[in-house]
Amino acid sequence: MMGKKKSEHYRGQLMLQIAAGRYFRPDIPLREHLHRRTFYTNVSFPFGSPIGLPVGTVLFSTEIAGMPTATLEAIDRLEAQGWDGTEEVLIATGGNELLDDIAYVMSFSLNRTFMRDYDQMRRLVLPEGRPVRPQGAPSLFPQLFASGQLINSGALDELKSFMDALLQLPRVDFARAMRVIRNSVDATRRAADDPTGAYTDLVAALESLSEDSLTMPTTWDRYDSSKRKIIDAALCDLDEEQATRVRSAVLEADRAGLKRRFIASTLAKVSPDFYRTEAKGTIRPPRSAELERMLSIAYDIRSRRSHVLENLSHEAWVHTDGAETTFEPSFQRVLTLAGLWRLLRHVLKRYVEAIPPEAPEPWDYRDSLPGVIQMQLAPQYWIWQHEHLDSKSALKRFCAVAEAIIDWRAGHNQGFDLTQVVEKIEKLVPCLPEGDEKTALIAIHVLWHQISDPKDQGSTAEGFLKKYALVLDKPSAIAYTTGLLSNHRPPAWTPEQWADLADSRRASRVRGKEAPLPPAIDALIQIEAADQLEAAGNHHEAIKFAANAVEECPGDDAVLLWEHRLISGDHDPGFDVHKFLFGKTAVEETAS
């Protein structure tokens, strides 16, 4: 697929795949920049030659004692030409994200630590000869933080294979895998200070790999016993066929639940090796008959932390000595942090292996580079662009035009030219059905007709307005906004019409379905409704709309004072709209 989807967001998550060249176009020159950093590690590899990885190279120091280091280097590759054919401005990324991703993958695959932060490394990896704290990181995760670790050629081969398979994943799956790797490695690094938080994050990482297709329903005899007793008691008056149907429905509903999805999907990714070669040398590894129940308990621990801030009991992490399961009073046998860590590493590797590799293809990756910040431009910098204007963008464009006019009249911008925009509107409107989108385009035309120089309006403007501007006489938020910002004054609306408009506007905002408007306009709609109802003698309803107005512009002194006077019976119907919108009264605006 050429180009990019707007719905894809991978900021800083694809650096390894980008550096590997998976998204480059043929015959486009590349800019290459070598990045090199020093990483501290608990691995001693003094006589090893440089290790070439699918992305990057690792060179271990020759130091045996103290804190060993490893030099990681990788070539940052970026296309020299943008997708629009122009020369690309960006020459290279900073390099930290690329090299950190290599270090994260190495830590995850090798179960050893590689990081650039010396102070953090010093806290996590205690040098040989010093006593290890019972609650310290080395005892929570065997090998990961223990000093003086060695690695063999088999582990390096596994690292290369894992990274190679990782790089060939579709970018959606690659981004998911990298999030799991980063978040889980970070969780292990803060486990000694926040064991429950680390436990929760490791469970969440496992859950992020859940797949509906792997979620199989449990059987009734394995269903939660406390729930099973309650349901069986309620089914005692039904015949066996009816009771079976109810139980089946309960199990199917349970399958759709997040907890069952997590447990079943995780179990489906556990291969026989987890209990065989991978379990060698571990302390009290989980047994297959217990794993389902332990996953259920792990999910409950995560929920308790997330929902009621309940912490993991000390029995689950203090004095575990690296064991993968331990006794915990509330649950009896549970997975420890070490057990979760090994299970997560196993499951992610199975996840990566199970996904068919995807061939490289050109893709515009620029928005996925680290350090890129997307910001919304002030309206005056883009509302004049007419190329992409259509009915789908009409409401957003109207809001932006309103904001730009407010800022212009307040003296915050130098103006803008909508000549080409209104010319396109004149072509679009006759083809559109009645609705807010059509009204918004007509309103933009009216606003430009009112604020622009006559020579900029074109010969067809007057005829267009005579034909379509009457739509702005009907009560609507768009019509009110147009009247506020121009000389187009619709006929007076009744208090009931104002109340309906303010009510519907508020309801649509609560649902998140509203057409966008500047906050000050939303507040003024509520103020006008309150003024109209107060004048009609409906004080109780007026107070309701006054409260809405305050909540549209929280903390605004002018609106707060106006609300206070209305509530106290000293209503001021002359709220200064000009000063509220433009920062100056009508007289001051005319004088300026």
C-alpha cells in the first residue's frame, strides 16, 4: 500500500524497521548517519568480537571487573526526497531512540540489562561481593540484573533470529511488540521501588497481546466456583436441557469478557518448551495445571491495583529468591514477578513467530519518526486553502473562520483572504442537500461578504446570497454565530426557540456529536437563552442556562458576575458581547 493512513499512529515506534529499510521507495537516494552510544550492562564478554545484528552492531568492552560497557552503533537511514518530490529537510534523527530500541530488544531477548543511564544501572546491578537486598531487583529477576553475567553463542543466535523475525512483522504488529518490549523492560527496572506497579504493567503487556481468535470458552466444571454455585442454585427448577442452555450462554458471555480473553489467548501461546528447555534452572516454575488459575489471579491483582489501588502483598515479592511461583495468603500459589517476566518473554516470542512475515513496501514513515510534534495551526494560516474544502470539512472550516474573525477583530491577526474559498462554495452549495454542512458553507460566504472589500467579492456573490442566505433565518448555532460576527441579523427568535437551541446544543456537546464552535460562542448561546427566559419570567430555567454558560468558559470573571447578578435577582440583560468576544467594547472597536 503506497502512502499512509491517517488513522495510523506510530510516533517513535518504528525506528528499527525504518533503519532496516523496509519502507523506502526504489531509486530514492538515502541519507545515512552513523550513531554510536555507550551502554552499561551486567554482561561480561571480554574476548568477544563485534556482534552484527539485523540492525546495528554491538562491541563489548574488555573490562571484567566493575561495570562493563557495550558500544552500540547503528546507521540511521532516511530518504533524501519527500513524497511530494521535494528535497527532504530532515537529515537524521537524534539516534537515541534507534539505539535504545536495539538495547530494549537485547534486554528482552537475552534477559540481561543494557542501558545508557549509569546511575540507574548502578542501583539495579549490585557488584559482586556486596550483599544483595532481599527486596532488591537482582532477586526479583534472576540474570536480568545480577552482575557478572555471561552469554553464549546460542543466546546470541536466538537474539538475531528474534530481531530478524520482529523486523519482518507488519508495522501494526511490530509497533505492538515494541510497546510490549519497552513497557515490560521498564517495568522490571522499577520493580524494586514499585512491585505492584511493575506486576500490573507486566500483566497489561500480556493482555495487550490477547487475540479474540484464540479465546476459547471454558467448561462449566472449570468456571469460577463461587459464580457457579450461585447460578446452579438458580437453575435447580429448570430441566436439564434448559439449564444446559443457560450455562452455555453464561460461558459464551464469559468468553467475550476481557479476563477470559486474556487467559485463553495467553494459554494458547504457551508452547511445550515453556515447561521443558526454557524451565531448566528456574526455581519453582509454574505447572501447566496451575497456569490458568494463576493467570486469573494475576488479572485480579492487576484489577485491584487499577481500580482500588490495592498493593501486592509482601509474600508475593519479598524473599522470593527469584522463584517463579510463591505462596500468597489471599490466593495461595501465585506467579511472581520473575514468573510473569519469563511467561511474557515466552508469549511475545511465540506471538512474533506466529505472524507471517510481510515483504517490505514503500510507505511514508515521516510522521512516525521520533521528535516530530504535530500542532494545530491557527485558523488564519490555513482557512484560505480551498483545495480540500468539501461538505465533510464544512463544519470544521466554519468554526475556524469564526475563530479567525474573532481574532482579527480583537487585533490578534492581520486578516486573511477567502476569495477562492467562497468561489468554491458557490460551486458546492447547489449540489448539497439541506443540513448543517450546507448551512455552514453558506454562513462562511455571508461572513466573507460582510467583512471583505467589495472588489474581492466577485460578480456572483450578491446573487448567491439572495438565493441561499435565508437559511440563516432559522434558529441554529451557525445562524447565531453568523449574526454575531456580521451584519446579517436573523429575525427575532422566541424564548422557547432559544431554550430549544441552547438545550440541543448542550446535549450534542455532552454526546460529543456537536458541530465545533469557539468556546465563547457556546457560552453566548447559553447566555442569550438565559436572558430571554429571564425576561419571559422563567427564572428557574434561566438559572440552568446561566450555569451552562459559566461551564462553557470556566472561571471567566465577566460570565461569573453576570450569573451572580441573575441568581440574586439583579439581572443585567446588557451583557457586553463585544468585549467578551473581542476584548473591547463596540465603541472602542469602532474607534480603533
